[in-house]
Amino acid sequence: MRENGKLDYLELPVVNGDIHSVKDFYQNAFNWQFTDYGPNYSAFSEGLDGGFDAHPSENKPKPLPVLYSDNLQATLKAVTDAGGTITRPIYAFPGGSRFHFTDPSGNELAVWSEK
């Protein structure tokens, strides 16, 4: 069950852009299964849901923790009121909408909603 403000997803970058080798590694080492969303994104559900992102323009060499929100606008306001910096405003993606922010220490996270 998804809970507001809790870790819900982990997005991992594919730094070299070769999503097939990353998927092969996790499938062979841990028997993970994947759902592809185009040629540059593949999701997994292996304890904690997540995905591998091989989009060159969005590729960052750090994992992206993703929190869940049942009210994205209210959470965006709470993040900015608490001192977070919005790095990517709310945008739609397959499955919902999300935004990215950095905390006061510079860690980047995202918040998503099905709505």
C-alpha cells in the first residue's frame, strides 16, 4: 500500500546508456524481471519498485529516490516551504505525474502521484 511521504520507488541511472547490459546483469545475478517503457526505461518490482533510466538527457550518475504523494501540489508546497529547491516542476509521465527537488544538503529526490 502506498503511503504519503514514504519511499516508494528507486530510479537508477544507466550511465553508459546500455540498458540491455544492466538488465542482463540483474536478470542473471538475481533473476529480476522487467517491464520496458520504451527503449530507454525499464521498470522492476523486486522488493522495492524501481527502474533503470537510460535517457541521455536525464542521465545522472546517482540513484533517484522517489517518494509518493496523494496530493502532488500540496507536497510541492510543503517541500518549498521547508527549504527544498524545485529542480524539475511537475510533469506527466506514464503512470502519473511527478516533480524533482533537492534538499538543503543537495540530495536530489522526486515525488510522484498517480493523479
